[in-house]
Amino acid sequence: MKRSVVNKKISMMLVACIVCLCLNNIAQAQIKKTEQITSPEFFSSENFKVFNRNVTVSKDENQKPVVHLDSKPGNGVAWVNNITFNTGIIEFDVKGRNLMQQSFVGIAFHGANDSSYDAVYFRPFNFQSADTTRKNHSVQYISMPQYDWSFLREKFPGKYENKLLNGVDPDSWFHAKIVVAKESITVYVNSADKPSLTVKPLNNYAMGNIGFWTGNNSDGDFKNLVIKKEQ
């Protein structure tokens, strides 16, 4: 009788262990399903579909690929081939220049075509400006084609652009982290714990292309792109 009770307890413990293992495996499968990390390798301009720019790929001192977009009038995008994005996290390193009105560098996402997309970009020439107004125009969200920066600044001053929380050298590399959710887009720069910009998306763009972006008469350098997609 006692042996029967012991065997029953052992059986129940084994069942409980199996159930726990199964639940853990299911949870891990769900995490893998909802989070997909992509770190694309860039070898040449053939890795991109380019609009209104020329793209070259070189290597930095650590032999990591650096993507360069040249300068032309108007906005330009280098869409990354075979990658789409809806919600999640985009991280990359970017370098512009301290040239007044000639350095607009960032990332475009939710791209339906070359003129319809969301974007977050930076104006390095404003990073350390003594003019408070200019400094408050350091990071910008736009949603093209309806909501370009000029429209947003006129209709919603100070809502879709802001200063950086920490000082950044306008001629040096800096790190951008953009958290894209259905109801918000949040921008962090370098190691800041608090965001430099948080906005609500202005369009209902869903899954679309993602690419490096430069603005009017601007070139830019980009590297270390990491995309964490929610599915």
C-alpha cells in the first residue's frame, strides 16, 4: 500500500516536470516567433535598392562595413534588399557633418515606395548650437508624403522634433535606437536612458521596406544596423 502511494507521488512529480518543460518550450517558441533579430551584412551597393543617391560600401578600422550615401538635391534612400519591418527596434551608427543645412541623416521605415514612408533623422549641425531654437531641431520624425518637416513645424511646433538629451559631437559617429510600436515611435541616442523624442505615428503604415536616409544636399555614413522585429 505504501509503495503504491510512493509510486503515485513519483508519477505525479514526473507529470508536473513534463508539463513545466512543455510550457517552457512553448514560451521559448513564442519568444522566438515574436522577436527576430537581423544584422544584415553589406558588401556592395548591390545590397540596396537606391533612390536619388549613389551608394558605396567601404570598411572602417575594425573591418566593419560602412555604407556611404552621397549628396544630391532632395531626399534620398538606400532601401535594404529583402528586409521588411513593421514594429520592433532599429539600431544603427550614423555620422553626418557640422555643415549648416547640409547634414540630414537617419533611417526610413514602413516604406511602401520611394515617397511613402516614416522616417527619423538627425540634424548634426544643430547638436551643439548656442541657439536654443536650432538645438531643439536636432532630431525629427516625418511621415511622407503628407507630413514633411516643414508642415509639422508650422502646424505642430515642437511636437515632432526635439533636442538631444546628451551632448553629441556633430562630426563624429553616434548610435541611434528607435523603438517602433503601433502607438508610438521613441528615439534614444547613444547610452541615454531617456528618449530624446517620443511621438505618435501619423500614418497607419504597416509592414514595409527599411533603409538609410539622407535629406536635401546631404551625404551620410552608416554602419552596424541591427533590426529586432516583432512578428
